Amino acid sequence: MSSNGNGERPAEVAEVTLDELSRRATPPETSTGGDSDGRRWRCLVTNDDGIDSEGLRVLAQVALEAGFEVVVAAPMEEASGASASITAVEEDGHFVVEPRTLPGLEGACTVLAVGGLPAFIALTGMRGAFGPTPDIVLSGINSGPNTGYAVLHSGTVGAALTASTFGARAMAVSLNIRTRTVSGAGVRQASPCWGTAAEFARQTLPTLLDSEPGTVLNVNAPNIPLEKVRGFEPARLARFGAVQTNVAERGEGYVKVALAEIDADYEPGTDAALLAAGYASITALQAVCEAGTTVRVPQRAAR
């Protein structure tokens, strides 16, 4: 972040020290709460496409319509494929947040551009960086699908999974709208039907609120008008996502990779198969946990 002519940071930029986050830390078991005491649910809305993404704005509107206290905090720049990385731009133990204004979000508590990746935003948000600890984290609406085992690499899903480890109920929402190379070039499909993905997020909220703390729901919507969607179905993760990474070219001192749609017969009942057939899908995900299998400890070699 550049300074002004006097060597000082602009007045509108807020800084949060990592020491301060530690002081604000809330134990995971007390980080969520219902509305039985009459208080409003607090919701953090983030994404991996960046603060200027229309999908973020639309998802935040869904949260506002639901009556939540909404905080929007998203990366300053696109961070697709960040998974659950918690990297941030830091100087002297600080990371920078900048207040922003987005149309239609005047009812939000605050809207912030953050110098960090989605999972970093979720983690620090759950530790009080942006005010009281959120009960709910909504991530998206992602510009592209997040299906199959490829969700492992998704910044959108990574933010939701990270929040769940602190006890938040979380939902990742994605719209199947583009295929692109890693560099950002590629072919964009028809105009995004953000309203379609927003509607399925809206329909999923009651399920999320009724679920146990730590629940993560992954919602994918096809990029077609809502009236043309064939249904909304629970799904298993496909072994492959809707796109895969291929080595496109190798040369002297470089390798070029590209993302391409997979031309394959998906296993019936999976998220990728349903999405390709014009359905919206919902899948419950779990953050990192033990595999539940017995591991034999190797004997120490004789000395």
C-alpha cells in the first residue's frame, strides 16, 4: 500500500495487527449462536473473485434480504484457486483493509477490500478482525463451477471450510459461467445469470441455519435462466470437476497450462453430472479430519 506525500497512510485505510487478532480470538465452541435470544445472525460474505465481482454483490444482497447483520470482506484482487491458503500482504505485522462502497449494499455493516486470500479473510473474520464473530459465512457467487474433487483447490470453498473449523455454518455458491486459461484468458459463455445462483443460495439458507455449527454446503447452479433449471438435487462429489488442468505447451524455460472443460461421461448422481444436465446441486462438505482408518506404526530400526 503506497503512502501519501508525508509518508503516512491514507486516512481511509484501516490496519489490523496480528497481535490484536490474537487478543480478539474467540474459542471455536462459542463462535456461533442461534437466534433464540432474539439477536440477529451475523454474516460474513466473501469470495475469491475479488471485491469488484458482481457475484459477491449479489450474494451479499441475499444475506441482507434474509435479515442478517452483513459484513462484506473480499480480496482486493482475484484469488481464484487459492484453496485454503492464508497468505496476506503484511507489513510490520499488519494487513490492510480498505472501506469500499458497492451499490445495493447500503444496509451492510461494512464493505471491505482486504489484502489477503479468501481463507485468510474467513480465519481473521472468525477471530474478530471485522467486528463481532460471524455465525454464518457465505462465499461466492463464484464465476465458474466448483465441483468434484477439484473443490480442494477452490478459494471459494476454502473460505467456507476454514470458517467451519471455527464453528461457523458456511455455504459456498458457484455459477457455471466460464472456461479460461490460468492466465485469465479464455472463452466466456453467455451473460451470467447471477439471479439463478442467488435463488438457490436463498433456498438453501433455511437448511444451513437449521444445521449443526460447522456445517458446510457447496451449491452449484447452471448458467441458465431460473425457469429453465431442471431441479435442485443433492449430489456426491465427482472424481473430476467440470474443468481440468492440462499442460498445453512446453518450451525452453517455460510450461504453459490451461483449464479446459472435460468431455466425459460423468458418474450419475454427482455434482458435475447434474450441473452438465441443467440441474443445480448441493453437497455437504467436511473440513480436514482423521481418515478413520487404523495405521500401523512401523517398528523402529534396530540400533
